[in-house]
Amino acid sequence: MSDVIKMPKLGFDMAEGTLVRWVKKEGEPVSRGEIVAEIETDKATVEVESGYSGTICRLLVEEGTSLPVGEPIAILLKPGESVCELPVEEIEEQAKEAAKSGVPQEEIKVVPAEKQAKPAEAEAMIKASPLAKRIARDFGLDLKTVAGSGPGGRIVKKDVLAAIEREKDAAEAAETPVSAAKPRKAGKAAVSMPLPSWGAGEAQADEEVPMSKLRSAIGRRMVEAKQQVPHFYVAHEYDVEKLLAVRKELNNLLPPEQKLSVNDFVIKAVALALRQFPNLNASLAENKIVRHGQVNIGVAVGVDGGLLTVVNKESDRKPLRLISSEIKQMVQRARDGKVRPDDIEGSTFSISNLGMYNVSEFSAIINPPEAAILAVGSARQQPVVKDGELAVGTRMKMVISVDHRVSDGVEAAQFMQALAAYLEEPMRLVV
């Protein structure tokens, strides 16, 4: 019986996805774990892996089609099979769903192969990265007018941004009256940064920017979190002089591409501290608290149009170098619009670090259904009292946001103290 690849569920709140691009074509062999398609969700464009090995005998949906989670998108022939058909149980399942929604059963059918995009048609389609396509859609840009600078003429992000800027400049030039353009006087150099003149010049016009899917999803999730989750906050200040010294010493031994960040140490320290406080490594599910066996740390990453959380699995069981390597790879895929389902699924506790932006401290909004999130500020030199005398020390402030339905202030404060045992004695994170 043929195997079926379905629209995956990438996150607990995902209801549907858009098939952006087929990586494999009909008739091509596929190995288990191989990338077959790119799916766009509210959060990101994700590469979908096949859960089976075989040959793609039929693509059931065209590129650009949106469909619900769990719907079949492709059929794979197992080795030795020759008949390409949707398994009976899949048809029956669709019939049940259609009955619930009132759709006549005779309308349920598999898209015939002759209606699928043929290889020649696929080659004629515009070659563009998923991120470039998404930006173009958000700004109403016709990709047919854009020249690609990527491999094989593929349109990439910088091509789209440049085209948007050109269109904007052209529109502004068209709206500027001819009389407003004054010739530059001979003998005077142009001023690159004119000094402000109070009261002079015209006020800037309002600008309307369409919300991307990612920004809309972030807004919806954060409103729900603040309205439905009773947050409370606990702040703590850490002495990180030893941590920075150990990091410097280790990085002197590592090649440039393997150097450790402060955030790598924070991830490892948080993961180890969570072993002692399972209530904070938990999720709320209806009327029960689910304490997770694995410690999977979600790390907030800034991408075009918002934030994306990549997930480092079992961080408490991995050495610092492996954590650092995995995070670097996932962050790069996220910023390239090439995340994989496993990159963004399964977090049990999240960290949001704004330390690289010289932020002293802040509080973050919990990412449901998790029970807590840690906000990390900058490591700063400041006056401190040591042995009764004033000295210069390096301190880092962190704030934990906790769901009061799951935990209380005392437990959160104890967690922050336990975290100090690792951050202020960083050799515990290495051995």
C-alpha cells in the first residue's frame, strides 16, 4: 500500500499551511529524512522531510496552495509497488471530515496527475527563495520584474529588497513637483547630513505597512498570553566575571566558527537548573500540569518581520560546544527562511536574550503553553561592594516570567538562586 506525506503540524496552534515549493518531482526517488517540500506557516518557511523511502508517484497539491494540517500532499510508492493510489483509509478519513463540514462525499477526490505542474512548467516558474517570495507578497511586488542574483538566476532576499527600494524611490520622484527640485549651486559641496531646521520643510506622510503572517501570528499569540496567562516576575543580578573569563579562555583554544557565546553558557546553566525545578519545565494542559521529561530550551531569534523560536533539545545532556554548534545552525536556517520542523518544535522553556543590544533588563511574555520564560540583559561593568570596599564588577540582570497557575514566587526565586550556582561558578558547565 502506498505511503502518504501529509501537511505537517508545526506547533500546537497551527491549523493550516501553504505549500510554497516542491523540492522533489513526480518519479523521483526519496529517502527517509530527505527534504521533499517547503511549507509556509504563520511563523516561518519550513523544509518538510519525508517519513518514508520510496518513489514519488503523485503530487496532490500545486505550489501556492493552502490546506489544513493532516491533509495528504503527496503519494509515495514503496519499493516493488507499481499502482499509485491514495490508500482507502485516507479517502475514508477525508469523507468523515467532509461529513462534519457538510461537504458532499462525491466532491472528495484526489487531484489527478494530469492537473499537477509538469516538470517543464515548473522550470518556467519564477525561481525565488521562499523568503524572497514572502517579502514580495507582503509588499505587493511582482517577481517577474525582478532580476535574480542567486545561483542560476534565483531571486533572493536582497534582490527583492532592492526592487522594493527602487519602486519606492520612483514613486517618490513621481510625486515630487518639478519646482521642488532646485539645482545645486556651483562651487559648493553637497552636505551629507543636513542640520535640522525647526519648523522648516514638510511633515512626513503617514506610511501603511501590511502585516506579515509572522507579525500577525506574534500579535495574536502575545495578546492571548497576556490576557489568559497570569504572569508574575522575579529579577536577579548575577556576577559574571568568572563566566566571561572562562569563555575567553575556552575561545582562545577554539577556531573562529566554534567560539562560544555568553548565551551558550546561559542555555546550559538554565537547562541544568531546571532539573531541580520541574514545575518550571512544564506546560499547562486543560486542568493538569505536564512536567516534561526532556529539557528543551527555546531561543528567541530575530528574523525579518518578527521573532522565531528555535529549540535546542535535551540541553541539560549536551556539552557547551554541541549546544553552540546546533544553535548557530538553527539560527542561520531561521534567518535564511529554511528552518526544519524539528528546529521549532518541542520547547519546554524559553530564553529571550537582548544582551547584545546593550539592554540592562527587561521582562518577556510567556510563550504558551510553556510555564516560564527567562529574559537576559547585558553584562555590564558597574560599581560593586566587595569585602566592604567599593570596586568595579561585571553584573548581568535576568528576569523570569512565570505562569502563576503553575508555580509561585518562592519557587521562581529559588530557581534564580540555583541558576547563580552555575553562572557564577562556570566550570560546573564545562566539566
